[in-house]
Amino acid sequence: MKHFYLFFLFVTTLSFAQLAPPQNLQSYYQDVDFSQTGLDLFNDLAIETAAKHTQYLTYTPGIWEASKITDQDPDNLNNVLLIYGYSDTDGNYVTDRTRSNTSTGGNQGTDWNREHTFPNSLASPKLESTGKNVPPYADAHNLRPSDVRMNSNRGNLKYITNIGADGNPITTTAANISGSWYPGDEWKGDAARIIMYMYLRYGTQCKPSFVANGETNAIDSNMINLLLEWNAQDPVSIVEDQRNAYHGDVNNAYGQGNRNPFIDNPYLATAIWGGQTARNRWGESQPSDIQAPTVPANLVASNATSTTVDLSWDASTDDTGVTSYQIYVDGEYFISSQSETSLTLNGLTPKTSYSFSVLAADLANNKSDLSDAVSATTLEDSTPVSGACITETFENLVSTVGSNDSQYTDRTWTGNDGDIWTATLARIDQVILPESKAITFDVRGTKTGKITSPMFSGGISSLTATTQRAYSGGSGNLDVMVNGNVVGSLPYGDSAQTTTISNINITGNVTIVVTENTSGGDRVTLDDLSWTCYTSLSTDDKFLEDLKIYPNPVKGSNINIDTNEPLEFGIYDILGKQTNRGIISSSAQSIDVANLKQGVYILKLSSEARSITKKIVKQ
């Protein structure tokens, strides 16, 4: 499998309909600059949403009590509305749309419980990683009343469109569609705006791509265009407004103090991510854009190395403006780039011929045709290998005495490396690729099947593995632990997928464990586990680890770095957008951060040999 990596930033510069909050919201949004668009507007709203979240509710009883108030059925004040429900008259309790507000608990047929619209297990790390009685697990904007069985039916399934291959709806009500979940026509806008809120409030822990299937947004690869469509197609409901008004007032007994901006105005999503134009509740939105940009011309591939190729092309034109260019490699969609007309593709395979093409997209996601393709061949890799890299194909798996290959039991085998590997609650009769062996372990419920490697020297830089859910179930994630600490996760679903966890960068002796992450769990098959080694720092560049960075948190306009040699620096916000860059030297050891707003940032420091990252907080 070929792997490509491209780090990109994007800020829109197009004009939008005027965004001016109504009088009753001007005080709440007074620190947000609504002349901004794209990720600049996203960042402003994110800071405001976090800052106003001053009352943290407990999961029990706080969320229960808040829900009885915020989700009150306007037609029956003694009931609450149940998300995904659609009928109180069909004789099926699972589909109930309303229920008595006092019927709380876990009994099927009589009770309602609390649905995590953004599932706990699909966040990375899980929502519960900081505790169940604090956000994000106990964020009332994410939790909605639901029938107990309906909640279970959804589980942790990712959202999916209800439109079939023939262009017609498969269903208009909540349903499992091929192992994913459609929330129903009445609830799809609610779900979309909740997912947008969770992304705004908790950043990359709650990426929309974790919870929804569909086309990746051209402006922000973490956003899924399906959610923008739902936000535009399903207007804000009375209950959404009453929830937002209640939680926006911290003086209410169970009010969090913050609002969901996408309920206040769905058009904010359009101003940030483009896509299908949502209603502007604060005024008139601009006319729909149906004109595609022109095809990019004169695409050139140059300066090939063993792992990179430079691409450049002539700018396209559009009636409203080009927002991004989408790069295709060997005829398959690769990734979207910034609105600039050149970039470097990284992570290519040495001595490999590639075909490149590009198309232009505007804010409404109108796309040009693909450009003429150009070819380039990467050079041979002359970089010396540092340390031994480990590959485990599971081809040496053997039957366990006294157990069938289809039984979940303890397994021991000699790995490709010649050392002993172990697994618990594992079977060896399932495969991902024909004519190949793989291992399947059970992580359902309280079961904790896992795979444990021997101890290896040489450290670990990145890890790659292929996963697939065995039998029926949902999608989820497996934890990867190095020396007892979680370093990343491997997603799994109903089809095979190969995932690489990069920048682990742990030196010395390491032991790898792959185990359960998803609450509830499934039976998961794993194959072709491998990792690259990571050697210790040399005396010359270990000084990076010992650099003093102060003050942190930053209350003033400068960060100080004690260094005896020049360093390059870059500062990035939680979405990966670079905000500052420059050089630090022994004579100029401070970084001006006066432009940074309140929030969490990543500081990257680079010497000639390597780089490190540090988290900084601006107060």
C-alpha cells in the first residue's frame, strides 16, 4: 500500500453575507469577530464557546435534571422528546417520539436514557477519559433523551446518508443502513449541529470524521460534507432553541453557560466550511453558487526526491473564488491543498512512478474537471536504515493444545523476529487476506482480548497494522500501548483498513500491546503489524529535550527559550493552522506571541538534526 502525507493550512478570504448577531446575542458574542471566515472564525467561536462553559454538570444527576427542562415536548409539557423517535401510535415502544419526563432509567419499553450523539467510544481519546461526571462526557449539548432500545440500536454507529445508489431515500426515519446510522429526517440537522459543536468545543478529540461517513470537506479535512448538508436541509427546531437558550444562561440551575453557535445561526457552518448553503438566521444569505471553477492548467511535477515531488499549476478562475485544489494520485483522490497553486507531496515510496492530476473547488463545493495528468518517478532511497524494524505477519501461528482454532483462548507463538508473542481471548481461524494468517481477539463487553509483543530494543517511531471487524457488530478503535502508555488507536469496521500511527518516537526497549478501546467492543481481526525503530538522541541534539521554555502558561506577549544555537520555530493552533514562525538564536531568545488569542497551542522547535513539540497555553 502506498502512503502519502501532506500537512496543509487553509483560510478562506471570500465575502459572505453580513454576520451580525441579533440584539439579544450581541453580549454573548461580543468577543467574536464575525468579519472573519473559515478557520479564523472557527477559532474565535471555539475560544468563546470554551470560555463561556463555566458550569460543569454531573452526568448523574445533572444531565438527567437538565434534560427534563431543555428537552420538554412543546405539545406535552409532562414529556420529553426522544431523539431518533418518530411515532407514538405504531404500537412499537422503540420508535416512541415522546415519553414521560419522569421515566428515567434503563428499562426497555418504559424508560428513556441519555444518548451521546457524539459517541463516547468514537472520540480519541474517549469522552470518558477525563471522567464521567465532567465534560466532555457530561456535556449537555451532546446528550439527548432517547428510548433505551433505540439508543442501543444506534450504539456507536457512524452517521451515514439515507440516499441510495439510485438517488432515492432508503428511509426517512432512524435506521441502521449497512452498519451505519441514519438519524431520521427530523433529527439529522440536530445531529449535525451537535457534532459541529463537539468539534468546536473539544477540537481534534471530537473530529466529525470520527463519527460520520462521507466526502471529506475541501477546507477542513476533519469535517464531513454530509453534516453540512444535514445542517442546511433540516432547520433549527423549537427544542434546539429552548435547549440553547437554557444552557446559554449560567444563572439557570443546570445551565452550562455556553451556547451551540450553529443552532443560533446554521449559516456559521457555511461561513466556516462552505458546502450547501444553510439558512442565515441573522439576515439574508447570498444566492446559491452553481458555477464550477475552470480546470487548472499547466500542471508540472518537478524536483523529485526519494519521498517527495513538487507540484505547481496555473490558478483557476471562478465567479465567487477558488477555495481549494484537490490532488489526485494515480487517479484516486488524495487530499485537498490550500488555495495556493504549488505544494510538496511528502511520504511517497522510493523508486515508484506516479501520475498526478488536480481539480479546483469553490466554497459551495462546485468542482472543475480534472487537469491533464503528469507523471514523475521518485528516486532510490539512499538513507541508511537506523535500527532494526519489526514486522509480524502472524504466519507462524499454530494450534493451541487442547483448543480448537475457533476458540477464544490464550495463544503463544514464535513471531517473525524469532521471539515469543502472546495473545489472550484469541482465535486463529479468521483472515483478512486469502492465503494468509491473522489473529482475531474478543473485546466484547467486559472481555479484554489483547496481543502482546516481546520486548524489543531500538525504540519505535511509527506503527502500522491492518484491521477488520469479524462477524457482526459496529465500528470502533483499538488502543495501541507502548510500555503501558497509549500512543494511538487503530480504527476497525466492516471492511479491511490499514492505519499508520506516526510520531510515536520512543527510544530504548519497548513492548507493544494492542487491546480494547471501544466501549462494548467487537471481535476484531488484526494482520501485518509492523513498526519502525527510533534510536536515542545524540549528545549533539539531546539539548532539545532539556530546553527551558517559560513562562508557560503565557500571560504576557513573549515566550523565552534558553538556547545556545539557532532554532527554527513554528506555533500551531489546535486545528493545525500555523500562527507564528521564525528563528530563535542565542542573541534573540524570545518569541512574540502577542497575536495569539486565549487557548492551547503547539510549539515546534527544530534543529538541523531533529525537532520536538511542546504544548503551550496562552492566557
